[in-house]
Amino acid sequence: MTETVLVTGGTGFIGSWCVVELLRRGHAVRTTVRNAAKEPALRAAIASVVEPADRLTICVADLKRDEGWAEAVAGCDRVLHVASPIGTESPRDPEALIAPAREGTLRVLRAATRARVARVVLTSSGAACSPAPDDPDGTHDETRWADPDARGVTAYRRSKILAERAAWDFMAEHGATTSLTTILPAWVLGPVLLTEALGSVQLIERLLTGALLGVPDLGFNVVDVRDVAELHVRAMTAPEAAGQRFLASGDFLWTAEVAEILRRGLGERARKVPRRRLPSFVLRAASLFEPALKNITPMLGHRHDVTSTKAQRTLGWAPRSASACILDCAQSLLAHGAA
């Protein structure tokens, strides 16, 4: 059955691939941008992967404003709320990032419930169920709620935690005809369609360009953006997904393993990827002068693993290999001239 689906934030890394996945499945897609000037580049990027024909509509709506959301949702059967405010991990005023994330989510939910859409799928973050950066090692799942006030939690991660909490609270009161599902992606890599905001892909870009002086002792679960988009689409229709949280996660890798995958898969094109380890004490010392580094130093050496068993068992979802995800990401950055 084909439906009309709204994807918020169509120019974003995950949002653009959600548009592609929906078009591939025959749906009509409406997507939002903050600035109408972005429409030509977005259409070209989508058309490079799938022919949208007349099934793609682009409208203007900003998470910081009420205008445009009722019109964006009108006539849609389902909503994928992927958009999130753009900002640094450590803005001078954290509330400048947190408030738009929380209030923007509520704007979308108000419009969606008033329009009586069947389901909203909200893109949260794996950070919303992960332990504090300096907590003991272990494996975690969706039953855990992260503490937004824990030491080392960045403003961006805090914004995702609080936005998801606000979404569940809102739907508890107003979700009589609309159900909510949340997707919690791990570290999202994979091919890029647009390079204006690289986000999590910056790690690969910095490794390829030699911007990192060494490989830090950091580890994380990776997941391919195409798999994240597929999980959103599976979750928007599966009856058993209503009222559920799903982690979108693949293998856990140390940064040194990511670097090795790049060297092994790209050969000469990975010549700038650092080989030496960056001692943790160097990063800790540098964090005294670089505030952004204070956010990652508590995570050095920790293995905070997350599992996507629930998504795999409940929705039949399966992430592709970390190697394919990383190499496809790198090759797309090289093709776009971004690395």
C-alpha cells in the first residue's frame, strides 16, 4: 500500500536517505527544508539515487517557528520526524540547542496529532539510552534511559534525550489516534548525498584528510545511514512497533579498527590516515585548553556497547557490515571532494 509520508529535514544525512527509501518503495514523499533555496540541490541529490518523478514535494518549515507545519502535515498518512537543530556539541548556551530540539519536536507532534496521522516515527539517538561517558563498560538496550545531567553529556546529546522524553510525555496525553515510535541510531556512517553538514561522518573525513594527529582510544557502535532509513520505514507501518523504542546499531569498533578498514579497503587513497595511537594523556591535557575535547575524554578506553536485537527480532531488520558501511562512506566523501 502506497501512502503519503512527511519527512522532516530532507537535507539532513538521515532525512535524505529516508526520502530515498520511501520513494524506492513507491510512496509519495513530502519533505521540509528550512530555506527554499535548498530545494534544487536536494532534488538533484535524491535524483542521483532514485527517480522521484512527481512523487516528491518540498516545502518550507522551521523547527523554531509554528508557521508551515500544519500545511506540511496536511494530507499525510505518516510522519518521519528526522530533523534536529544544527549546532555545535558544546555551544556557549546549551539551551540554544536544547530548546529548539524539544520545542521543534512538539511542534511536529502537535501538527501530526491534529491531522490524525497514523504514526510518527521520531529520530532520537543512541545517546538517549547509553550510559554516562565515564560509567563502567557493558552492553545496553532500549530499556535504559540516559541521564541528561550526567557528567560529560554534550548539549547535542542532552537535546536528543530531552526531546524524546518530551515526545513520549506529549503522546501520553494526545496520542489517542496517532502512535509514536522512536529510533535510536548509534554512530551513523555510510554514503552521503549532500555534504553541507557532515555531522557524524566528520570522523571519516578527518581520518582521510589526516586532520587527526593520531588515532584516539575511542570506541563506538556504527550503523549505516541506509539501514537507519530502512528501519524508520519498517517502524512506520509495523503494528508491533507502536509505542516502542528501537536501537539502530551495528558492530562496535575502536577508532584504530576504523582506520585499519580504511587503509585496507582504500589503499593509496587512505595514505593520510594516521597509524600511530594518540595517547589518552595527550587528549586529557589538551582538553584543559580545548573545551570540546572535555566531552570525549571521559569516554577514552571505555567499551559502551549497544544492541539492536529488539529491532532485528521484532521488525526483521538487519544492519550491514561495519566494513561496508565505512568504506562506502569514505568512497562517497572522496567522490564528492569532501575528503
